[in-house]
Amino acid sequence: MIEPIIYISYCMNDFIEQAENITSLEKEVREELAELLKKRTFKKGEMVNHKGKISRHLYFVEKGLLKHYYYHNGNQYILRFFCDHRFVTISDSFLSNIPAKYSTIALEDSTLIYLEYDKMEYLCSKYHSFERFIRIVISNMAIMSIERLKTMLHENATERYDKFILEYGHLQQRISLGDTASFLGISQVSLSRIRSRK
């Protein structure tokens, strides 16, 4: 059963506070943004974004854990994990209005605050500070994607594991070994071998 959408009345919330950590927003921007944000709870295993569909929301993880993933030749490939206080979208789909090439799923019960694309466009056109905020968020997503690609192309399994621990070590108890191995591009046997040497 799909959880009902909860509309947020005027208030300061984690989304806005995190936005303020990125760039300063005027009071009127914060007030209008608070009126446009919505909140939804996703159950563990529930899809947030579907491959082949257009992503129309910029999400903020208030609480929970998500992953971007896709399947190729029967194998699962995990692109990223997103935990509390992270912004999430499938950026190329969101910005270019094209079908997503991968999916997003909740790995545990997750509460997401989100802004719809047309509301984002409206705020960007009205407020330079909000346009700057969105530009920084999307740029950071692009940088992370490039760094992820460089890691998979140029680093061996042990180096990839070390980087995983550096970035996601605090989530080890929340991410399964299978998902960890899939993220690293190795088998669970290889992962166990690497872990045993640490």
C-alpha cells in the first residue's frame, strides 16, 4: 500500500537547513520553498525512481537509506548509496526530461522530503540564490558520478573497498554484504577475502 503524500506547512525543516549549509537563502526563499516541499515515506523495498521513467523530483533523505542500481546481463550494479541528509535524484533524467537509465529503491523504511521539477524551475527563475543552490547540488552529483567512474576504472578491488569504508563505513551495519560486493564490482567471496585481511 502506497503511503499518502504529506504536505508540509510553513516550517523550517531539514531540507531547508541543508540548503542553507550549501548557500545562503533569503527569508522569502525559505518561506516559499517550505510551502512547496512535500514529504513521503517509502517502505523497505519500495521503488523511489523506476528505470525507463522520467525522474521529476529532487529528494532529500530525512531518514533512511536508498541505492541507485541497474541490471545488466542478469547482474546487479549499484552506483551509489544515499543515507540521512543527502540529496537524491537521477540527474540526467531530472534535468533533461529523459527516461532514467537506472532505478532507486529504499533499502530500509525511508522518509523523503521532495521538490517537484516544475516547482524547482519556478523558484530558480524567481530567486538567484535558489538557482545557485540547485546548480551546486547538481554539480556535486556530477562530480560524484565522475569520481565513481574513475574508481571503477582505475582502482583495484582492495582500493575500492578502502574507499567504500572511507565513504560508507558508518553504514556497514545497514548495507548487506551482497550490496557491498555489487557496489565494489566483486563477488561476495572476494569481498570476504578482502575483509579478512583488514
